[in-house]
Amino acid sequence: MPRTQSFTAVALLAAVVGALALTSCTTTVRSESADDAGSATRSPAAQHVTGHAVPGHCQGQIGDSSVDEVTVPNGATCELDGTTVEGNISVGHGAHLIARGVDVDGDLEGEGTAAVEVTEGSSIGGNLQLDSGGSAVVRDSHVDGDLSWEEQRGALTAEHNTVRGNLEADQNSGGVTVSSNDVGGDLSCEENDPAPQGGGNHVSGNTEDQCRGL
């Protein structure tokens, strides 16, 4: 009898230990599975969301990366620093764009914008066109197409640029400065008040109207 009782006690103790080990293993696996699931859920956001930039729109900063196109929503501020844009940049009403050292395959255009700055060796593969907006600065940059400002209300400055097409400033009211640009087409300024200022531009085409002599 004592041997039977001893055997039974040992068997019972082994069963209890085994049950505890199984419970611990199951808990660990579930905990790891939950962590893995959470990691899988968070991973895409961590990889694709940078600052305030979302696909197709810019409401913050985009750095040295490549994007298909950039749209600055109405009233937003977008800062591009060394960004490559394979399409166009479109700037909305009341929006601000600061572009430094960007490489744009297409056009940069905006209507009713608050302010646009294109500087520090930026390259625009198409046209740079702003209508009925505020201020603009284009400096130390390259435009393959035309640079055009029309009915802008803020101060406009074009300095030390290469413009392969025409440089045009018409019906602007905030003051226009055009200095030391290399223009492959015509330099034309009409109905600006006050009249444009500047000089030292090299123009392959004609220098017309208010920009004559600049």
C-alpha cells in the first residue's frame, strides 16, 4: 500500500507540473502573436507616413525623396527640400510653397496662391505659371519652359535664373524685379503698376514694353 500511494502521489505531481508548463507556453504564444499582429498593423504607417505629407498632397515638409506629383491644398503650407517630383506641382488658393533645390519634371502652377518661393538651384522641366495670387520669388533656378506672372498682388522677384522660354509679367500690382536672368525667348512686361525694375538680363529674343532696357 505505501508503494501504491507513493506512485499515485508522484503521478499526480507530474500531471500538475505538466499542466502548468502547458499554460505558460500557451500564454507566451498568445502574447507573441498579439505583439506580432500589432507590429504588422503599425508597420505600414511607420514606413509610408512622413510628417504631414500624404500621398498626392503636401501639408508640411517633404525632403530628399521622389514623388509622382505634389498638390498643395487650399490654405496649406508645403516645404520641399531637395525633392524630385516626377509630375507637376499644383498650388491651391491661399497656399504657400517653399521649394529649395527641387527637380520637377512637369509644370509648377497656381492660381490665387499666397506665396511661392523657388530657389537654390531648383529645376522646373515645364512652365512656371502663377495667376491672381500674392508674392513670388524665383532665384538661382532653371525653368525649361516659360516663367509667367499675371495679375499678382504681391512683390515678384526673378533673379539669377535660366529661363529657356519666355519671361512674362503682366498686370501685376505688387512690384516686379527682374535682374540678371538668362532668357532664351522674349522678356515681356505689360500693364504692371508700378513698372518693373531690375537689369542685367541676357535675352535671346525681344525685350518688350515695360521691360525694354532691363
